Amino acid sequence: MQIAPPQHAGLGVALLSAAAFGTSGAFATVLIGSGWSPAAAVTVRLLVAATVLTIPAVIALRGQFGVLARAGRSIASYGVLAIAGAQVCYFNAVARLTVGVALLLEYLGILLVVGWLWLRHGRRPQRLTVAGGGAAMVGLALVLDVTGSHHLDPIGVLWGLGAAVGLAVYFVVSAQADTEVRPIVMAWAGMAVGTVCLVAIGALGVLPIHASTTDVQLLHQRVSWLVPVLGISLVAGVFAYAAGINAARALGAKLASFVGLSEVLFAVLFAWLLLGQLPGLSQVVGGAFLIGGVALVQWDEVRTVEPGMAEPGMVEPGMAEARTVAASEPGGRPLVTAERACG
């Protein structure tokens, strides 16, 4: 039985998880710059992470493999759309944009969930959510510099918005997932399905999957290609998910999700240290508006749930862990109570 860390230590664990997830964009950029296709980087990340999680997942199943068949539809949607699809879009975005901009675009998925709940279930957003959405839109305009002379790669922006859709699907699918499937099993099965899907797509020629074994440039040094591969799989994959689970258990899914917003800051920091990417003043201000808007949306979701009541769209407590795990960048917060699943 795994013991959650004390709550005062949970904050540090949550920050470690966010920092680990924040490295994925930098590692992906290094691989893509050395000749890897984005789909290949995602495939290797999922394959290695799924392989490492196989034994813990089988132990967690306790011989009850029938639950995988009963939850087959949720696992398939989760693996294909929420994990593989979201990460492919995000890695294609970082191939054309800076890591910080790509991640900010992906976080718009939170607002897409708000819109989905309004259109599909009639849940009108509250005032703070509207204010947060407005602030996020102002931030997006500043990040993209829509009125300035410098314009971002439009294809990269579209990939970033595709990652936002994947993140939104991640939230929705995770919240509806069968609670019979333990979190670690859901993460492992989703990664395995995502890997098989990407291999099949590559074999059919739908997406290019090619890699390189040449040395890469990292921290102004030439290092083996295995360094970013292990980093994106173990640090930004297995370790990030495991730390995120412990953080959610210690802090609760909602508080852990607030701390998870620091991933954007860590991603920008690692992009600066590892790649030399520095955001402009407009992007810094815009990023502050966008993250502030997302935080308002999350806070509004927290305060509108009465104590003792289940959150709208939220499943049993065990799924809070799955939300944090599942690549986690996109598990399943009622709106956003999980760690990221793409980054």
C-alpha cells in the first residue's frame, strides 16, 4: 500500500511533478531539431513509459483483467485522443513555436471544457469564469502578438490549438471513465493504446515517424540522443506521473491542479536553460493574463461546489489520481483538477 506524503510535503511533491512535466517541451524540441519527427518522439515517450509502468499496472489489476475489456471504450478514447492525439499536436507545435507559447495554447483546452459544458449540458459559466475567460483571451492575443509586426507560424498555432482540443477531450473522457479501472492501470493502458495507434498510423504513412541516433545539442553540449529520450520518457513521463499521484493524494485534486499551473513557468525556465528560448515582453504579459484567467476559472469551479458534494462531472476519488497520472498531462478534473497530459 502506497502512503501519501504529509500535506505540508505534498506541495513540494506537486512542484516536482510540475517541473518534471515542464521538461517535456524542451526535450521534444531537442529531438525534433536533430531529425526526429514529432510523432516519433511521442511514440518513444509512450512506449518507454508504458513499458516501465507494466509491472505496477499488472500488480494493480490483481488478476482482474476483465475490467480492461469492460472499460475498453473509455481506454480507447483516452489512449487515442487524450494521450496520443494531444501529445502529437503539442510536439508538432513545439517544432514550430517556442515551448512557452505552445504550452499556453494547449492550456486553452480548459476554456474549451467550459464551453462544452455550457453547450452540451447547459451549465452557464459563473462571473469569475467569464472574467477568467476574458483575461485568457486578452493574454492569448498578447502571446500571439496579433496586432504587432511579428507573427507566429500559423501552422504551429493550429497544432497548439489542436493540443488544446486534445486536452479538453482528456478532461471530459477522464471524468467519465469507469471507476473500476485503477488510476495506474488507466494510465498504462492508455499509453499502450496510444503507442499501438501511433505505430499503426506511421505504418500507413498518415504521419511521418522517423528518428535519428546522432548526438544532440543540449545545454550547449553535444550529448547522446538517449539523454533527451530518457528525459522525456522517465523524467517527464514516469516520474512526473508518479509524483503527480502522490501530490493529488496529499493535497487533493483541486489544490494539486492549482500548483500544476506552475508547469508553464517551469517549461519556460527549462526552455531558456536548455534551448536558449527567451519570451518577449508581450508574451510574458500575455502569459500572465492567460494563466491568471485559467486560475480564475479553476477557482470558480472550486468555490461553486458545496462542501460534501461531488463536483460536477467528477467521478469517485480514485479517478482524481488517474487524472493526475494520465499523462497526466490531460486525467480528469471536473474542469481542470488533473495534471497535464500532453506536456
